Amino acid sequence: MLDQNKAVIGDPVPQILRQWLQAWRPCFTAPSWEHVLVLVMGGVLATGKRTVTSCLRVTGRGDAANFATYHQILNRARWSSRAVARRLLGIVVERLVPDGPVVIGMDDTIERRWGRRITARGIYRDPVRSSHGHFVKASGLRWLSFMVLTPVSWTRLIKALPVLTLLAPSERSNRQRGCRHKLLTDWARQGALQLSRWLPGRRIIFIGDSSFAVHELAHAIVRRATLISRLRLDANLFAQPAGRTARTMGRPAQKGRALPKLKTLLANPATRWTSILVSAWYGHAGGKTLEITSDIALWYRPGTPVLPVRWVLVRDPDGKRDPQAFFSTDITLEPAEMIALYVRRWQIEVTFAETRAHLGVETQRQWTDKAIARTTPALLGLYSLISLWACDLLTIKSTPYSAAWYRKTNLTFSDAIGAVRLQLWVGDINQHSPPHPEPNYIPTTRLKRMAQALCFAT
């Protein structure tokens, strides 16, 4: 039923959203907290661009005279995005990875942005539009995101949940500001060590592509965690040094004889291959049979100490994929486990695509340094929050949007955000059935906002 007499400017924040976000309450002051709730509510309910104005409109605050205060939450208010990320990491690990190793994937993405005032902007290779034979440049911001790779209760797939996202300014930007330029691997080292300090006593496994197969990064991580990454087929691998005797002169040797290159092992017919079945492989739901050979060696690069690693050389019996090599700084890991953990990394690309499609990443219009540094990590963190909230609303057997001609066999993030939006829109209506139920009146303004959200969805 409609309440024709009651008109409100902006619905109050639903109680369930306050409960979901209660863990972050100490990170903000009391005035800022109420505005943060509105921005989070608008970020979930809005469709299309994720600007502050779109968040205000969808929450019924288009006529709010204090609209500038909501902008100031991002560009001026005093709160720490690192403190927010730390609480998000703790909640994700507590709910989804209560025991066992915490697997964290790391990868970078380009947020395509233009504008003279965006100081951290640079020109990069566009990983989405480029291919092996076609190079496309893009102007934008480079972000390095750390994501917990874990299963969730409402889907059978591994999900990549962002917990910490860092802005890596371009070399031109650092030069103009007189700052020392830090490489992507430098940011990866700092982020990995920060996450390790936030999870004391837990075993952590970092997964990265070939961009993170760097000696300095591996040496920094191996003290606190494990690194699994791609390995070049021409990497310098050595055997263990020979044992010392009473007649051995000089200081102890760091490495032994040089081992054959991995590309040489591929061409050697005497190489012994073992067939294994990998349960999760790219595009193979039922598993994939691979041929592998593995060993332990010392990875060496001039100027850095040797690093004991377990390497795995993989080839496809069907010949559809080029041979690949992987390494782990934990030499006790089994080769099949290494491959299964590395394959989880593909979900990072899925998360980047879904945040652009459903949460409006790249549609923000902030240009101040502080607002830029806060907005994109907040949207990526919202992806993790929605995935957590959906655990309370969905199960694998629940099939929203089902029809007689279509039955979903697996839930996706679109189902998760749809369930959360439905809870925020109408979750407070008819929640209970008292002995003498009275009709709940749906505010007219809410119906109008729901209609506007449908009309301007694209």
C-alpha cells in the first residue's frame, strides 16, 4: 500500500546495513559515520556511474542542502583507509578462512582516466585491449590490489575478494613531484609485508603472475610468507653446493653446478614426465590432465643471494597451451598443490571485470589526490563486502531470477549484488507476522527512487 500523505527526503539507512558495517564504526567520527553509511548504501543501490551525486539521488537525498559534506568524506575527512582495509582483511579471514593457509593473489589493473588535475596518471599498456600482436596504450591510474582467494558459501567457485588496494603513481608523476619512483614490485613488497603483519601467526601464500617473479620481492616475502609465481624457462637454476671437507679452502660456496635450463628439459626426450589431474584448470570444469616434471633447485641472480625454490614444468598433452613453469619459495609444497593454487589467480581478472560492470569502477569523477586514493579502493572493498553479505542471504541451491525455460546451476556476483539490493530496498517491509498484522506503508518517495533506478539503469 502507498502512503500518500507521508513524504520524506531520503530514507533512513536500513538497520541491516548498520549491522553489516558495525565493525568499521571505530574508524570514523560520529558525524562522518552517518555520511559514510549513506555513501555505502548509494554505492550498492546506484546503477551506472558511481559518483557522489548518483549515490545521493538513489538514496533520496537529491535535495539535501549539505551535499558538499558527502564529497568531503572522500577528499577531506580524517580517516585511514589502511585501518578500514585491516578490518576488512580480518573479517574476510575470520569468516571465510578460519583455518589453513590464507591465499592472497596480487595483480595490477589500469583505471582509464583523463584529466590534467589527476597527477598520478600515466600512459600504460592496456592489458584488456592489447594482445600479443597488438599494442594499445591507455591513460589512467595503476592500482595494485591484494585479494583473498577463497571459496564462498553461495557459489561453487573461488572468489577473489579485494582487501588492500594501493595506488602506484607513474614515473612521470613522481618526477614532477620530486619523489623517488617506486616500481610495481616495490609496492608489492610493501603491501605483502603489511598484510603479513596484519595476520600474525597465520600461514600466508601470495600468488602473482610473471611480473612478480623478482628476486628482491621473493627474498622479502620468504621471511614471513610463501610466494608462488611464474618462472622463466631460461632462469638460472643451480644444484646444492658440494659438502665441505677438511681440505676445502675459502668461504662456503653459495651454489653448486649449473642445472640445465627448463627449455632444455622440454626438448630433451630423456626428461621424465608425470601425468596429474588438476581439478581446476582454465576453462575445464571437470579437471584437466597435465604432464609435469619438478625438482628443488637454487634460483640465482647476480647481486642477490641464492633462493631455494621448488620449480614445476608443465606441458599440455593436447598441445593447446604453451609449456609453463612455476616456482614456490616453500619447497615442501607438492607440484599439484602449487598448480591448483596458482590457477586461483585467474579469479582476480574476474573481480576486476565485475567491479567495472556492477560497481562502476572507472566512472568516478574525483580529481583530488586524496579522493582518488580513497574511492577506487573503496569500490573494490565494496565487492568483498557484498560477497560477505550475500553469504547471509544466498545459498548454492537458491536460484534467483529462475524461470521455466532457464535454471541457474551456479550463482554469480550479479546474484549476490541483486540479493543485497533487494534487502536494502524492501528488507524492512513485512519482516514479522504479528498476531494482528497491520499493513506496512511503502513510502511514495522510495517507490519513485526504485522506478528511477530502473529507468536510468543504463
